[in-house]
Amino acid sequence: MEALLSADPWFLAGMVAALLVTGVVGGLLAGLLGVGGGIVIVPMLYHLFTLLGVDGDVRMHVAVGTSLATIIATSASSIRAHHRKGAVDVELLKRWGPAIFAGVILGTLVGGQADGEVLTAVFAVVALLVAANMAFRKEGWTVRDSLPSKPAQAGIGVVIGTISVMMGIGGGTLSVPILSAFAYPIRRAVGTAAAIGFIIGIPGTIGFLLSGLGQDDLPPGSVGYVNLIGLALILPCSVLAAPWGARIAHAIDPRKLRAAFAVFLFLTSARMIYGLLT
């Protein structure tokens, strides 16, 4: 708490404003891209915690845990908006859900014990690879014209759950491009990804909360690796903005949707790589 009490009032006002803006942008992305907002929330929290002098050993863990907590509400809001437009594939969720859940448990166990730089590297590298795929893949290119076998789909689900929870994202960052590679309609992929975020957010939040209990040098207002101050400021804005993003997603050209997805991922990856190298 000393870090907050001793900080300049203008700095604190800026921090609050930054968190509120982060919530709005995160909510828009949750509805627009099905990513649960974590693609913005994680790096923003990471850099805010850096400015506040939070220990580097827990900085990324708290950013990830807090992001996962916000994803629960933003995904729920986004799901409703997409479901009304028939863009949530319930049958796909039934097939992928158990595998994603298993991946989340695995990723939580690994991520909760991993070094903070490991989580940062995972976030940056995966975001860069996915962005490159979305930006440079030829229009209409697919691996095949349909989803693979059920065992292969289960394997994909485990990978999505594991990596997503370690990155603090809702699953859309991986599930949208993967589904697109199998000729799955982009809008339906985005709507289904919002539901995948819900599957990731609940167990992921619980796991990071429990793994951080008793940890030293956590930022003020934290319960385990979930920061309640960041959550309280980001969450209302995210929930408010998520339906806006969902409406935009159904009103623009799919090519523009993919381009926006790639740009945000490139920017996020560059920010995290810079943090690793400095």
C-alpha cells in the first residue's frame, strides 16, 4: 500500500484513467475479436505494475491473473450479444470444452509456478506468431476445408487452453485463427471464441488466485495473483463495451476484422518483447 500512498496524485489519476481506458478497449476487443480483452489488459497491467515498482517475480503473474478474472464477465457479456446473432457454435463447444478445460488446468499449474519472464515470453512469442499468420496468410488459404478428426480437435483444445491461460487471454487469440485455417466462418469463430473465453476464465482465475496466496511482494489490493483494484476499475468498462464490439463485428467486412486482429496482436507482441529486452 505504501507504493500507492506515496505516489503523486496526478500519477494515480493517470493510472486510474489508464485502467478505465484499458477496460473500454478490452471490452470492445472482447466483442469484436472474441479475445476476452486480455490482449490489451495483460500488457497494460504489466507496465502499470512496473511503474508502481511491483516486484518483477510477480508482476506478470498478477497481470495474467487479473486479466483472467475480467474475462469471466466480458466473455459472458459478449456471448449474449453473439448468441442473439446465431454466431455461437454450441456443438463445437461441447466437443472442445472438456479438452480446453484440461488444458487450462495444465497451464495454470505450470504458469503459477513459472518465472515471470517465462510468462512474458510465452505471451510475446505466441502473439507475434498468430499476428504474422493473420497478416500474411493469403486470402482464402486454409489447411483443409473442414475441421480435423475428433482426437485432433481434442488436442487443439488442450493447446488452446494451456497457452491461453498462461497468457491471460480468453482463447480467441488462438481459436479464431485455428478455426479460420479449417475454413470455419470468421464471424462464427469470433462468437464461439467468446464462449471459449468463459471456459478459460473461471478455472484460470481460481488457479492463479490460489497459486498466489501467501506470495510476497504482491501489489496492494491483491488476493493471490488477482488484483482487485485493477479488476474493479477495468471490469465495468469492459462489460459495457463488449456488446459494442459484437455489433461492430457483424457490421464490417471479415477481411477488416482479420486485419484489426493482426494489428492488435503485433502491437501487443512488440510491447512485451521490448519489456523483455530492457
